[in-house]
Amino acid sequence: MAVRNGGEYKAGLKDGREVWYDGKRVEDVTTFPEFQAAIQSIADLYDLQHDPAHRAVLTCEVPDLGLVGRAFEMPRTHEHLRLKREAYMTWARANCGMIGRSPDFLNVMLAALAAKRGFFAEASPAGADAMVNYWKYIAKNDLFLTHALLDPQLDKGKLRHQQSDPGICLRVVDQNSDGLVLSGIKRIATAAPYADEILVWPFPPAFQPGEETYANVFAVPMNAKGLKTICRVSYANHGKRRDFPLSSRFDEMDATVVFDNVLVPWDRVFVNQDIALLNRMYRETRMRELTAHQTNARLEVKLGFVYALVVRLAEAQGLDSKPDIMEMLGEAVVRVEMLRNTTRAAEYQATVDPENGLLYPDLAALQVGRAWGPIVYPDLVKMIRRMGGGALVQVPVSMDEFDSPIGPHIERALRGAAMSGVSKTQLLKLAWDVCGSEFGARHELYEMNYAGERSALLAGIQREYPRKGEWLQYLDGFLGAL
Ligand SMILES: Cc1cc2nc3c(=O)[nH]c(=O)nc-3n(C[C@H](O)[C@H](O)[C@H](O)COP(=O)(O)OP(=O)(O)OC[C@H]3O[C@@H](n4cnc5c(N)ncnc54)[C@H](O)[C@@H]3O)c2cc1C
């Protein structure tokens, strides 16, 4: 198999996986109403890979692999990086940037991990081979991965093995000639109910002696025996496309995953109970350079979409050329452009890693997007609230009401500046899905958290800042000359 289409992706999900929703086991995720829209939105991405208008960007030939999705490629030239960004944005445009964990995110993470074979080989050549072979396997079969990194929020003052129940955090409970056996809990696996496989590694990577059994990196299919997926409540508003234009299509499900004596075969074990190696993995595999390139490109699309919505809301009231509104819109533009420039600046300043010959985008430039995303996205959502005002709660229950006997009154009550009541209401319904619905609230939370807890992220940015020495030297030179 090579590049999949949407139908092939859906067919692969009928595999007996154990998914729980509201205390009941889901028999078939592909027909379960709460997942159907999200699954379709992922299937649409796979279909795009076959669209003549997009396939040259979305797919590429990779030696040893054949034709694969663009994210799987290990970048070696500036053109590779540009095409990757184009591919990420093409997929993001298909969902207004609202699918955070589209397949490309983990596909490029796998490429990054496989590109650092030497890192994994430090501990075990078998683990390193397993990592590279896994990247090849997922790429050749064009599979969709979820990932779960975090332990449950327990007592943060205690290590994993010191918790009241040391078995809550995921750890090795046995090992045999077939592989490792793991039990425990991980979160938050977005898209887990309808992903093909799950990649697990621990975050934040700060292990201390005594926690060895928790320090593992591995992958299993979502139908692995003993793997249970527990879903949050759906925000999907399925079937209500005009009333909830985003949540009815793009509500990606978040889940907790429980491992109940799950066997991980040795060829899927990449790091085995090694705290020293895992504490260095996040930084030294350079995965962030490649994943943040994808996440910033995706966020650029989302910010651009929301910016355009704020503009239209201003126009709908004839306010778009008022000075204070112009100022607000300018603030919105600055936020979109900030994200836009992180990817381009990172590509421009990319450097070759002599160890593997890959061209890595500049991490410091990409970190700006990861650190500012949690600020600028809520800023834009606030602008939606400001521009929409009370009209956001004036909308009728359903767009169909315009065709009901009360329709003419609704039309007059919601009419805008050179805009019909029905058009303005459609705009407001979209605005509410961004700023007021459960889906909208989940998206603010997502942008605040997807790159990890922000204060830890910022501390890492300061710790790793590559130009720190340069600036300090400049300052010290100035002081020394006084
Ligand atoms: C919508 C959504 C989707 C997600 N999808 C995924 C996914 O697909 N895969 C995945 O692995 N993860 C996913 N995540 C998890 C995400 O990475 C985490 O939420 C994020 O890293 C924050 O971690 P946390 O939730 O444990 O919060 P915490 O780290 O527990 O933070 C909660 C609060 O406690 C504070 N705090 C934490 N530690 C300390 C301390 N030592 N001292 C003082 N204050 C502290 C924080 O500042 C924060 O205010 C998702 C999260 C969300 C919200």
C-alpha cells in the first residue's frame, strides 16, 4: 500500500478496538454518530492526496519508501521545507486549521525520530532499528497516529513511583521473549478513537532514579489487546452544519488511554526503561524543529481564518473603517503575520545537521509561534466577542427559521450594513462556534496547551536560546568599554 485515500483510511478502523463513550463500548467507530464528522474530516485529508490539484505538494517520492505523504520526508533542501509547509497548510485549509492533530503532525515527528537513529542506538541498536523500521512501516502504509505523552495529573510533589498508587502512571509490569508488558494510564490522546496506532513517550522528560519502569518509548495499534480508549463528551453538534459550521465537522475527539497488560512487541519498543536517554530525547532528537514547523503552519491558517471573520463582522456593522476598529484589526493582522513569519524565518535560517545531513528549520524562530500561539489565539477570539457583541446571542435556534412564518421578522432583526439578515446570521453562527460553543472553548484550551505547559516552554526557550551568548558578549563588550 502507498498513499491512502479516505475510504481506505475508514476501512482500516473496523478492527475491534476498545473505545468507550459515556460508559458504553463503541461497536464500530466508523458508524458511531459522535465520531463520524471527525472521521470524515480526516478521510477528506487522505482524499486530498489524490486530488490532481494537490497531490504534487501533498505527496513525494522518498528513496526506500516510494510515494508517501509529504510529512514523512526527511528534509534536506530548502525546497523540501517549503513544500512541507505548503503541504501542512493545504491540509489545514481543508479544516480552517481546526484539526490540531491531523496525521501530518505525527508523521513528521516519526521522520524526525527516525532521522536520529544514532541517538536511539546509544542504548540499543535493536531499538534504533525498530524506530527507523516503524517510520518506514507507517509511511509505506500511510497510517494515522495519535500520541499520548502525559501522566494523569496526580500529586506533582511526588515522583511516579511515590504516588499513592504507583500503578496509575504507565509502566512496565513484565517482559518476556515477545516484548514488554505495560499497564497504567496516559493522556491526552486526541483522535485516539479513530487513529490507526498510538505512539507513547513521556513528557515532560524529567525522570529521576526510581522511575526507570516508566521511561519507555513505544507504539502499538489501537486495537492492541488490553488498550482501552475513554472519550470526553462530544462537542460535535452533528448534522447541524449551518448552525455549527465548525463543530459539526471538525470536533476531533480527546481521550484518555488505559493500558491493561498490553504487550508491546520488541520491534515496537524504541526506548526500554532508560531514564538517562529519555531525559535527553525531546531535545536531542530535534523533533521540535520539524513538528513545530507543522504546528505553526497549521496555526497560521487558523489565525488567518479567524482574522477574516473579525473583518467580516466589522463590515457587517459598517464599522470596518472606524479608527478604533481599524486599530483592533491591525492588531489582528500583526498576530497572523507573527505566526506566518515563524515558519518562513525558520526555513530561511535552517541549518544542516552534519550527523544526518538533514536541514533543520531554526528552532528559536519556531518557538516564537509555540510561545505566542497561546496568547494570540485567545486575543483573536476576544476580538470576535467584541465585534459580535450581543448579536452573538440574538441568533435564532436554527438557520431554517428564516423559512418559517417568523422568518421575515428574524431577517429584519438581524439585518446588517449592506448585508441580509440571513447572511449576517450565518456569520454570527460561525463566530459563536469560534468564541462561544463548547467546541470554541476546547479550541482555546488546545491552543494554550498543545505545545506543553507554557511556563515550562518559556523556561526551555531561555535555557536553549542559541543567540544568548552573542547578546551577552555584546553587552559585556559595551560594559567593558565604559
Ligand atoms: C485539547 C487538548 C488536546 C491535547 N492533545 C494532546 C495529544 O494529542 N497528545 C498529548 O500527549 N497531549 C495532549 N494534550 C495535553 C497537553 O500537552 C497538556 O495539556 C499540556 O502539556 C499541559 O499539561 P497538563 O494538562 O498536565 O497541565 P499541567 O502541567 O498540570 O498544568 C496545569 C496547571 O498547573 C500549573 N503547574 C503545573 N506544574 C506546576 C508546578 N510544578 N509548579 C507550579 N505550577 C504548576 C500549570 O502552570 C498550569 O497552570 C492536549 C491538551 C488539550 C487541552
